[in-house]
Amino acid sequence: MKKILGMGNALVDIMTILPADEVLIEFNLPKGSMQLVDEVYHQNIQLQTQKFERKMASGGSAANTIHGLARLGIATGFIGKVGTDEMGVFFRKDMMDNKINPFLIDCLTPSGVATALVSPDSERTFATFLGAACELEAKNIQAEIFENYHLFHIEGYLVQNQELIENAVKIAKDKGLMVSLDLASYNVVEDNLEFLKRIVTDYVDIVFANEDEAKAFTGKEPEEALVEMSKMSEIAVVKLGSKGSLIMKDGEISRVEGKKANCIDTTGAGDIYAAGFLYGYVSGKSMSECGRIGTALATRVVELVGPKLDEESWAKLLIEIQ
């Protein structure tokens, strides 16, 4: 079985269930976006939301995808940076407990935390304190880490350090790995469009985007955006939420139907979709089957709070996707 290496912001997610959207307005957070915040803002929002229902889990987009792949039986590794604090210990332990090989660099900066604010309509808005996560540098990426891996998966949220991304994907390609990229968030795409287009064109084999990200990336609606993205990358995937997904490879479009779900929290849906898709891909399955597996996982995770599936869900899904 092929092995997959991930790299991303090593964050601890604090899932917070909002009774209404007033908190988003109070903190000037555009609904559905990911906003970077400083430590003072982070501490303030923790204080203001501590009365709401909350749940903690290791997170970060690429880390969520790698977690899903590990649960699907894929040998995985993850590159990131954490603090030597309680959150950093929690993140490292969670990686190891899930049989993920952690290539984690420690530093004295507090570990990164993503406060995920979940609205009553299940939309999630992130206020992210990157902390130690954003101190991952190009010089931290050693070529030997990539040995014996077959695919390298990264998240668009890393774009705050363009040198890091470019160095890592260059090493991956030099070592013969395929590269997959999840564009991560529409506002991240808008702010870094030129760089992302160049990276996708020059290095990326599989690119994932939801509808908003695809529009920000190409200026077009889903199907036209898919065609445009496929000109830059071997495989293009546009996730359509409950409507399924569109996949294009070698000029052929595969349409994957969505599945009905009792949606309460969309956090991690795109990440776990990517896990299912990449699992199918390295297992030699068709594009439609890759999309079907991704959809099965994403449909279940939106019925739970947080980006991770529970044991009962995994037991059922491992049977369903065979």
C-alpha cells in the first residue's frame, strides 16, 4: 500500500457551538471564513465563548486529512510545528495514538489553536491563532523525510509562508512524489491568487476546492471552474457539499451524487472528503469511486460536532466503502 505524507498548520481545534450568529458580528468575523488572529484576540474569544458547548480535537486541514487516511489503513506521516505546552503535547499524542508518524518540530511559542465557531445552520467560521504552527520554515523541511512516501498532501492555509510551500513541493517532486493541494478557504485564495495558480500549475497533481474556493481561484461557476483547474493540474476536484462533487481527469468529468445527511457541523467535511478520495486514488480506484468514498466520509462527519469521525462511524464506513 502506498504511503502519504502531509504538511500543514498543526492546530488544536476548539469546536464551539453558537446559539446565534451575534458572536460573529461582535468579533467582526465574516461567516464561513477563516481569519487569522493574534494571541490577545484568541484569549478574548476563548473567554467570551467559554459558556457555550465546546469540544477539543487535534486539527488543521492537512492533519485532519492525514488522520482520515490513517484510519483507512494508509501508512501516513505529518510535518508540523508545535509549542512545548499542553496543546503541543496533546497534538503529538493524538498523532501517535492514531499511528501517524509525527515529524513535529518543537519551539517555545504557544501551540496554534483554531477556534471553530459553528452557527445554528451548521456553517463554521474560524478564528485561528497560528502560534507555533506558522513558525514552520523552509529550513525545517529535510529531504529524507520524504523517503518511501508516494504522495505529499498540503493545505492552502500554509500560504502565509510561500517559501515553505515552494521548498516542500520541490523536494516532493524531486523525490518522485505526487502532490495534492486543498485550497482551504476562499479568502485565502483571493489573497494569494497569483502564487497559488503558479504552484498548482508547476507542482500540483491533484487540486481540491469547494464552490467558493473554485470561484475565487478561477472566477467561474463550478463546472467551468473545474475545466479551468484541470488545465493546471492532472486531477481537479470541486466539492459541492450536499450536491456531491465534480472530478476531472484526462478531459473526462465524473459526477458524484451527494448523500442525505442530518447536517449539524460542516467542520472537516472537505478534509475528510480529501482523505477518502486520496485513499481511493492510491488504492487504484476510478475517479467516480474515489469521489464516492470521499462523499461517504464527508456525509457522516457533518452529522457530528468536530472534524473527526467516532468509532461507531468508522466501523460502519470501513464496511461501506469496501
